[in-house]
Amino acid sequence: MDELTSENINVSTWKIPSPLGIIGSHANGEFNGMTASWITQVSMEPALIGVGIDNKSVTYDLMTKSEHFTINMFSPEYTKVFVKFSKPAEYSEGFLNKEAVTLTENSVPIFDNAKVWFELKTINKIDFGTHTFFVGEIINCKTLTPDERVAYMGDTRMKYGGVPRGGH
Ligand SMILES: Cc1cc2nc3c(=O)[nH]c(=O)nc-3n(C[C@H](O)[C@H](O)[C@H](O)COP(=O)(O)O)c2cc1C
């Protein structure tokens, strides 16, 4: 059998089909949006979604200090938004990286351009090493165009996952 290498793990894990979304977060007057692909439903009753968040990210910091976050999904024609949010975002009244956002009652940002969004309340989190899996209960959500699909990783040339590389 072939030896298990980082390269093996990378090319294999990158094959796992992934969704793509932007996680909206807020704590103590600080806001962020972060491109994320580790997003999955984990229970029906209650309706829960889990997200895997890098322990070194701004989003991790904000999600640890607050109980709420959002997941925003976009049209396949609008994948450039994921490039904009693969580094910490700048917030100015009503905008994150110049993308219009609306704050929920819990002060977490929903992207005005999102085709589907969820607002979640964190009910559990597990630290697995480099990443923490946050599980949130859906407290609100909306699908704006039910007949259209949203963008996923395969619509882009982006990748995420595998083993840590330089700069991770
Ligand atoms: C296509 C793509 C998917 C990503 N998926 C995730 C993810 O699921 N979880 C995560 O923690 N970071 C993910 N990242 C990395 C973050 O977007 C990036 O490190 C980041 O913006 C740092 O987060 P911060 O702005 O909260 O500091 C992904 C990046 C890209 C380009």
C-alpha cells in the first residue's frame, strides 16, 4: 500500500464536494464576514447546522465571545464575493468590505445580496485541534429565489482543507 502523505490527504480531502458560504459574526462592536466551506446540517429536530472554524481566525474570536452567527449563500454568478472574504473584513456602517449588510436583532450581519441566509444561535462547540466545530440552532432563515441553486466550491477554482500549509 502507498505511504500516507500530506499530498495524499490534500488531494483526497479536496475531492469532498463542499458548499460555500460566508459566516457573519459580531462581538463587542466588531463585525466580520468569512468565506467558509465546512458547513453541514447535523440535526433535524432541533434544526442544527455545524461549521468548522479556524481557531486562529477573527471569526473564531468573535464567535467565542457571542452567541449568534449567520451563514450566507450566494448566486453561482456571484462567486467573487468569496474572494473578498478570505481575509478579515472591514466594517463601516451597513457594509462589510463594501458589501451591504443588515444587522439582525442580535446584531449579526446578513448580506443583502445573499440568496439564502440563516441566523443561528450557538448551542455547542468542540475544539478538534486547528479548528473548532460550532453547532448553531436555526433561529431564522430565508431563501429569496427558491427555484435557483446557490454557489458551491465546484463553481470556483478555490480549495480548502487537507493538512496545514505555510501561512495557515
Ligand atoms: C474556498 C475557501 C473556503 C474556506 N473555508 C473555511 C472554513 O470552512 N473554515 C475556516 O475556518 N476557514 C475557511 N477558509 C479560510 C478563511 O476564509 C480565511 O482564513 C479567513 O478569512 C480568516 O478568517 P477571519 O477573517 O475570520 O480571520 C476558507 C477559505 C477559502 C478561500
